[in-house]
Amino acid sequence: MEPADLALAEPIMPEPDRPPSKKLSATEWAKENLFYNVASTLITLGFVVIFVALLKNTIRFVFVSGRWEILHVNMTNMLVGVLFPREEITRGWIALFIVAMGVAFMVGSAHQLVAQSDEELGAAVVPQGQQMRSALGRFAPMVLLVVVLLALARQARFGAAALIFGMVAVGWVARTVGMRLPRQRAGLGAAAGGLTVVGGFVFLATGVGWQQWGGLLLTVFLASSAIVLCFPLGLAAALGRRSKLPVVRAFSIIYIELIRGVPLITLLFIGSLTLNFFLPAGLVPSGVTRSVIMITLFSGAYVAEIVRGGLQAVPKGQTEAAQALGLPTLKMLRLIVLPQALRNVIPALVGQFISLFKDTSLVAIIGLRDLLLVTQGFTKQPEFQGTAAAEVLAIAAFIYWVFTFTMSRESQRLERRLGVGTR
Amino acid sequence: MASTYDLTAAALKPGGTGEPMIVVEHVDKFFGDFQALSDINLVVGKQEVVVVLGPSGSGKSTLIRAINRLEEHDAGRILVDGVEMSDDLRNIQEIRRECGMVFQSFNLFPHLTIMDNITLAPRQVRKWPKDKAEAEAMKQLTRVKIPEQANKFPGQLSGGQQQRVAIARSLAMQPKVMLFDEPTSALDPEMVKEVLDAMVELAGTGMTMMVVTHEMGFAKAVADRVVFMADGQIVEVGTPEHFFENPQEDRTKLFLSQIL
């Protein structure tokens, strides 16, 4: 062979070695992780005993000895409250559809808003096997909740199941549409989704006044209203705190520090007892309105501090580059700083919203019949007379857990998808 | 040997076409008690390429950042193309529109595509329609030789490509002056050349440039004047031939002996 041929020949790369496989069989894994010495064996056995006992008791409680009749008759009460007129249930379902659509659309648009690469922007347009499986995993608690509720309900099970299935389908479509929005339209999309949610509640309110809402409906309404309203409030306070104008800055600092120093219960009492003094005469908002206002104010202060942290984490070079290009301050905030700041603080924000959801249970103190108070009320009914207290608490706790766990998992997924913390 | 070197004259005589583009007059800058700039006087002419050299802490970055108000000078005057820098926001923004700045750490906007990065300012500040902005963006991207990257995100590009995008982003605003603050200091050596090539091409088209850098080769090849700063003061100013072959001041000679 000519030397020239050798020089031009493609170098033949050897096959890369595969790393040695470390797959262990089940017994090997157990031996290595659970029973590797006497102490660990004892600990493992101890935990197994406790775990089996708990499991046995739980299964017995759920399937055998639990007196679930209390929920069989009170299912509607738990979901919409005792005062909700039964003939308006259809309106309730429609409103729920609208709200689910709005929320799903908002989630999809929010994803497009914070995406930072081609893959992220085009992600999940074609659901692949793995993504569908992870979606099922995330929504398993919700599915479980629906199954539990259907099992406990005694009327219209088939209709309810069909409606829930329809809602999931509508939500899925809405979210996919939201995720196909181009970046520039994503902000509008999120706003449109928010308005749809508001519209859903307004639609319900036109048929059934707020005062008659209760149970899970009231809890979800309080939580979602407060979440939607506290975010712009907190954003404004965070920006106000960094403002150069002394009055704006003073107001923001006073608001944030005052509210953060007071427990939510206190604020709810203030809202229900003394808010009248601060408002013009004749304007007497309902108990629900007052609660929404106070919870919003409370959460807004925490959101403000979270957003402020996010703003500080945006590299200074970003504002310098924007300024060097001649961008005025508001445009710089809107186009450059806030998208980056908000992306940074997604975990903390969702954590705050999860807390908010659980904190809505405090409105029981001022007499609003939210999920917790309503379920407590069941045991006082003459048919049950103080029994089945554990069952009602269990179902209430389970419902809270399903919602917060789903929010938490969705947030984790969003973080993982966006690579937060890895870049 | 009697020195005929006159620092003031050398600093104040603009090169290029001779008309002053950037005028820095008796400028001081303090950070608390520390004086970063003391009595800086310099005139940069239209179409001139001025390279600013100096050890770290000499104030060269502070000076160039003071020109587009990323730092606020405490005394003296700064004028860009006749517009005086003052506290008036309109003046500041007018100057910033006409000065393009390229940073050491690129400072691209990570949540926007390359195309959006480049068209953002022309559309928002100069109010150009989308087509015009995108056409100009592609023109500048082609000029820095990476038109195929237009739809990627900054995180997907190499350092040299990102810096070239940063150059294109500034050029898309059609500025009168380009300011460079150590543009290649954060780059791998293999990527320094591609960025310097872009800057050399830019100088060849007659752009007024003020470049803070450690790349002596660039200074020798392209600079009209070299300004040497140390301890917040301008120590020596001259053509590259004067500066590298016949430096007058001892401080300059010390610096050159350490780096060459």
C-alpha cells in the first residue's frame, strides 16, 4: 500500500469498553443494604415489624372497621358544602370544567414562558411512552382520590365518572395547546388561562352566591383565588422594594415586614372583625371576600420575598447588557430580568402555594365552612352523634394530601424539565 | 536625551478622521474612599481604534464603563458625539443607543434565541418592525460568520460563538462607537482568534472602537493609538510603534517587560 493511502485512511477507533455491570439480584441487594451487619439487621427487622403493624391497622381501618356510611350520605356536602342548592349541581360541574381548562392552559403556557432551549420549547408535543408513564405516576394520587370518592358516593356514580374522565381529557388538551404556544404569546396565554379560571368561578357565582359555597369547593376557590391574586401583589411589592422612589420603597417594606410578622389567624380575625373600619361606610364584603383578601395579603408578602431573592440571583451582567443596549427600565424588567428571576424561584413559589392551600383550613376559625369544618360537622349530625371522627379526619387529610402532593410533583417535574439547579 | 513626549497632547489629539467622537475631560471616579480614576483626559476620534492597556486595578474597565454610564463619574465631563453625559435619563439613553458594548462575560440573554437576543433592542428601542430587525440581525450574524446559529439558544453555543453573537447584537443597533471590555479574556485560546478576527474586520470598516484588552497582537495590528493606564491614571499614549518599540515612561517599560 502506498504511504499516502495510509495517511488518508480513516483511523479505526476501538469499540469503547462498557462499564462493568453492577446489577444486583434482589437477595444480593438486600444482603448489601439491609443486612450487612448485626446492627443493621436488627434495625431492618424492627422497621419491618413497625411497618407491617401500621399496614395491617391501616388496611383494617380502611376496608373493615371504618364506618364510612358517614361519607356515603355526606358526599355532596363534603364536595360543595351544606348550603349549596342541590339543583345547581350541574352548574357546578360546568364551572369545574371551565376552571380545569383554565388551569391546564395556564400550566402549559407557563412552561413555554420559562423554557430555555429548543428541546424545552418543543417538548412534550408528541407524548412518548416514557412521558405518559411519568404523567400517570404524577397523577396517581388524583386518580386514587377520584376512585375513593366514587367508591364512597352512592348516587350517580357513572355520570360522575364520565364527567371526571371528560375533565381530564379537556385538561390534557388545554395543556398541550398551551405548550404549543410560541414564546411571545405565552404570557398572553397564561393571562388568558387565569381569566378563564376567574370566569369559571364567576359563572358559578352567578347561579349560587358565595355565601352558600362550602366544603372542597370553597377550599379550592379560596386557594386558587389567593394564589392567582397574591402573585401580582407579591411581584409588585418585590419590585417596589427595589425601587429608587422612597415612597414606593417605604410602602413595600412596611407591607412586607408587617404582614410577615403576623400569623394568618390574626389576619383572618382582623379581616372578619375590624376590616369594616378601614373601608368606606356601607361597603360590607362577605366573609368569603374578606378571607380571600386577607389570605392574599398574607401570601403576597411571602411571594414578595421569594421573588426578591430570585431578582437578586439574576446576574448583574444581564441588567448591564440591557442598559448598554439602551433598554428602559420597565422593558428591561419585563423582557430580561423577570423571566430569569421567576425561573429561579419556581420551587420556592410552588412551596408557598402549597402552604397557602393548606392554610385555607384556618378560615374555619371565622366560621367559613371549608373542607375541614364541613367534615367535622358530619360527626355532629344526629344520625352519627360524635362517632366516625377518625374517618372524617382521614378523608379530609387524604384530600389535602392529594392536592398538595400533586402540586409538589408537578413542580418537581417542571424543575427537572427546565434543568433548574443544573445550569 | 530630552524627551519630546507630551502626554496631554498625545491623549487629546484624536486619530481617525480627527473629529472628536468620545471626549473625556478631567474625569474622576471614586468607590468610597478608593480613587479608581483620577483626572482622566482623552479624546477618541471618529473611525479611530483606541486600545487601552494596563495592569488589573488600573481603572481601564471603569473608564470604559463610565462612557456609557454603567459607572457614574464623580467629576469632569464625558461627551459622546457631542452629547454630554448628565443625570438626565434622555441623555444617558441617547448615548447608550449610540455606544455598543461587548462584555467579558458575553451577557447574552439565556432565555431568548440568538435571533431574539439580537433583534430585541432594535425592535424595542429603535422601534423597528420585525422584518427589518431580523434582516439586520442576519446581516450581522453573517458578518461574524455564524448565520446558522440564529435559532439556537445561547446555552447551546461555544464561548467564541457567544461572544460573536454579542458583537452582532451590539452592531445590530447600528452604533457610532463600539466599546469592548476585555472581550477575549474569558475565552479558550482556540476561540480567541475567531473573536479577534471579527473585531479586526469591524475595525477595517471604519467603526470607532475603544478596546480594553490584553491581546497585544491585536493592539499592534489594528490600533491607531494605544493608551496605557495604571493606578487610575493615563500614563502614556501613543501609536503602537511608539508604545511597543519606544516607550517613554518607566511605568510603561515595567509593564511591557512583564508581559512581553
